[in-house]
Amino acid sequence: MTKTLKKFYLPFLTLLLSGLLNLTGINFNHNNICYAFTAVNAHESGASSKTLLDYTHETITKNYEDIIVEHEIIKIINKKGIKKYSSLAFPFSKKNQKLKVYFIKIIQPDGNIIHIDLNLLKTVTMPFNPEAPIFSNQLLKTIQLPGLIKGSIIDYKFRTAVIKPYMKNNFFTEDYFGGLSPLKKSVYKLTIPKGLYYRYAEYGLEEKPEIIKNPKNITLIWSLWNRKKITPEEMGPGKSFIIPHVMISSVKSWNNVASWYAHLTEDKIKPGKELNNYIKKLVSSKKTKLQKIKEIYNFVAKKIRYVGYEFGIDGYKPSNVNSIFKNRFGDCKDHATLFSSMLRQIGVNAYPVLIPTTEIPDMNPNVPTPFVFDHEITAIKLKHGKFMFADTTSNVTTFGDLPSMDQGRNVLILVNGKGITAKTPIFPPSKNNISVKEYASVSNGRTLNVKSSIIYSGAYDMYKRYLYSSISKRKKKDGILKDVMSIVPNAKLAAYSFKNGNSFTNPYIENFSFTAKKYSVKNGNEIMIRFPLRTRTELTKITAMDKRKYSLKLGYNFSEKTTVYLSFPKDYKIVFIPKAVNIKNAAGSFRTSYLVKNNTAIFRSYFSVNGYKIKPEGYSAAKKLFNGAIKTLNNQVIIFHE
């Protein structure tokens, strides 16, 4: 399932960033456009382009056709803008949409106008993404824009029409007010038949819409003027979160959405004889209900290859469970439908769940619409009435865990034609953990020998198992070498191994050993050694900003537990050992301890971060926490005296 975003009128080179698009607009007299307001302000000099006009008129007819005309005027500021708009692409669905491009022209700084020949528009298929294989009936009308220079103005207008609504006698839509570039004027007009029920939600807009009524129609008009360039922040929310937008829907309740979806799936979920026999055989050796659930989960997650099919309504409609089982592939809705169908055969109450992943704004419980979902997972009803969530599309996620993109999201659970709104859990830091144990020794004064074992759980476990299954042996070794080199640049890798790379039961484990000559710094009879061994300079990226406008999104809560044993010869003694550190605030905690016992120094640390989302007002606490960890892990040393 892929979310369809309207009004991301992006050039071809950046099209993939916005998913499967449905571009739309208004009827507008382009001959009356004034280009006098095209000056670029000094504070916008970092932008590659400026949107002078972003004007959209969307009309819902009494038959629920969705007709949209859009007019865009964009000024090119520099070479980056020339590259960005070297071509235009207009997506449309051959099955359910009609596209018409009215005109494309380029107005040069000297007043010369280049009229682009629309006969040069080429129809191509949407680019295929091998990272997340999705086949679509989405097509593109593309065209090259010749002669662009600094100061050129691109002026174009087009129309799309959705012939048949996804939900009978309903519409749902949204509009984004420009992209990230500075914006002079953006207007979105929505005209609907008078008396038609609707709700809307606004994001990043300060004014309510102007509403114009006449005997036949109601028109809602949102306007935005003189908006500065929007600059995303490192590890902050994506475009769809920070660009002002509005969402409108005529759907009256989530039960209507659930009933509509149930109708799409009613002939798809009943297993046939072959699938039934396979289920019985699959769980025959398992005694408990939980063991049977895990066995079915592992089968669907590992054996049903993820391949997406996005054909209009088929972006929501799953395939038949028997064909999914036979072909051994399907997309997220196919995975969820097959998994819940198989579980029901063993007496487990399981239901499909529509979910917006963390890449798009969360579902607004007050505005029912299927438009807000881009993914589907499964809910299992537990004895006490609560739900447990499972996502089989990730073949590296253990049952009981959830990919970070599924956590903390408002969802719709589809239970027998009824819709239940709920929220997926956000796992605590202890769930996503790296546990490091290192045994190090100093010999010949300055040679360091290390044996390291690292256990991964939660999000780290998923990532490591993904790499294990997708990269070559050489790249696996290179990954270990990179880790070793981050500890000691001149180290020599002695041995390495991996455990549980294909396991859905035990955590992923890395083991390696290395030697580093001349590791310590000698000053007379004193030898200085960094303790702990690892530096964490990458943490500085998190604290680089003085303050944040948007939330800091590390993706998930996490923790790291480290224990290092450092042995040294008996004729050495410790002269200095660092003090323990204990930092605790709203962002998390970091604590260390040091102990010397029998010519062995022992370092322990525990780093716990509430990193799912840190709001701007909590950023100062995050800076204090991470800066404290950086200072401790990078700068502390132990000094030995002979």
C-alpha cells in the first residue's frame, strides 16, 4: 500500500521522494499573470528556486468525479535550480485518471518566451525501486526543459481527473502548499456539491478557509502568502510533516472505512484445501498456542517475498490468500491478510490493521479517511482484550517486536466490518539494546590485544540481520574492520564470527579479536591508555545545533551497555583513574563506573536514550546528555606507572 500525495509537483529527478503522486490544479487565466513580483529576497539566497504561484482548484462533482487543475510558476535562482527543473514529470493512472497538460513555457530574464512543444511529452512507467519492489500502473508524462538559465521562469498548467472514487459516494483528498522552496503565493480551492458532508484538518496553516456558498456548490479557499524557504533539520521530520497542508474527507466514521475495506477483502480471506492442509502440517509439532502463532509468523515473514502491486484500488485491495500462498509473494496488505487468515484457522482472533508509517503524518482520529494509510500490519487479540501488533513484511523482525516505522502510530484495526482506533506501542530503551563486552590486555608496554563480543536486540538486531542476509562475506568483514578501526586506527584483525544471522529466536551476535601495536602513549615511565577503548565522535551530529525548530527524531528509544576489562602486567600500577559519571534528565541517562582488581581495570557504562522523538523544548537536555557521553567516552584516560 502506498500513500498518494497530491500537489507535489516535483521535477523528474526528485519524483521518487514523494511516492505515487496524483498531481492536480485549477482553471486559471494565465494571460493575466504578472511577473513583477519575482525578486528574490536576500534571506532566500540559499534557495535554488522560488515558487511565485502555486494555484490549485479541485472540484468534486455530484457523481464524485475528482477534477483538479493546477497552475505553477517557478523562478530559477541558480545552477542547482536549473538541474532540479531540467525536466518535468506529470504522474497519472492509466486505469482511473485522465491527464491533460495545457501549456508549458519558459520566460527568460530578457522577456523572451520559449513555448514548449507538448507533442514532445513522453509517456513512461513509474521508476522501479529495487530497495522496496513495487509494481504500479502509475505512468508519467515527462518532458525536457531546454534553455533554462539563472532568472528563468517556468510557467505550466495541467489537469487531472479521477473518474471513479475509491469509496462509493465519498471523496477524500489533501493539498500541500508548495515544496520547500520560498513561496510567493499558494492558493487551494475545493469546490463540492452543496449539502455534501465534509471534515477537514489543517497542518501549519494559521488562517481558516474562506467559504463561498451558492445554490449548487460550496467552495473552500485556503491562501498562503510570502512564505520563506523551509529548511529541514538533521534527524528531523520529513517534508510531509513540515510543509503546510490541509486534508479533507467526506467519510463520516471509521466504521465506514472498515466496512469499505471489509467489502474489498470478503472474497479474499478464506483458505482453500491446500492452504488448510499446510497450516495443519506447519503447526502439528507445536504444543502451545504461542508456539503455533510464532511458527505461522515465521513462515509468512520468511517465505512470502515482499513485492508490491499498486494498481489504483488494488493499492488497498489484497490478493486472494490462496494465490499469495501459492505464489509465495505479496505486498503488505497481502502479508497481513494471509497471516490473519492462517491464525484464524488455529483459533486465534487476528485482524488487519491500517497504519501510517513514521514517514508520513500520523492519522488524525477526527477525520476518517483511508487516504492517510501507507501500510498494513496485523493485530492479534489477547485474552485480556488488548491487541498485540505484528508486521510480517520485515523478514528480520522477531515476533513480538515491531519495526521502528510502525511504533507510536495511530492505527485502524478492522474487526468484522467495524473500525477500532488504537495506537501501536513505543518500545522502551531496554528493548533496543547493544551489549558490549571487551577483554583487553596490555603487553610489552604498548601492545593492545582485544577480544570483543557484541549482542544486538530490537532495532539493532533487525538492522544487523538485514545486513547479514543482504551483503557479501567480504562486506561483512569490511564492517567488522570499520568497527575495529574506529577503536584503534592501526589495528590488525585476528579473527571474527557471527551468530544467529538467520535466527528468529536468538539475538544477533558479533565476535572479533584484534591486536594494535604502539596503542598507548609513553611519557617517561608513564603509559597513558584511553579507557574505555571506543570513541563516539558520531554523537556530535546530534548536538551540533544550538537549538531546534522541529523535533529530533532518532527513530526509537535505545540503550547501550558496555563492560571493558583491561589487564596489565604485574609490575605496573595505576596512578590515576577517572571519576564516575552520572547524568540523568528527560532525554535519558548515562552513567559509568571504574574498578581496579588484581591488575585489571574494569569499566562499566550504561547509556539510555528516549530517542523516539525529542521535542524542541527538550533539545537542551539531549545536548547535555550526549555531550556528557562524548566527553567521557572520548577524553578519559588511565595512566600506568612502571
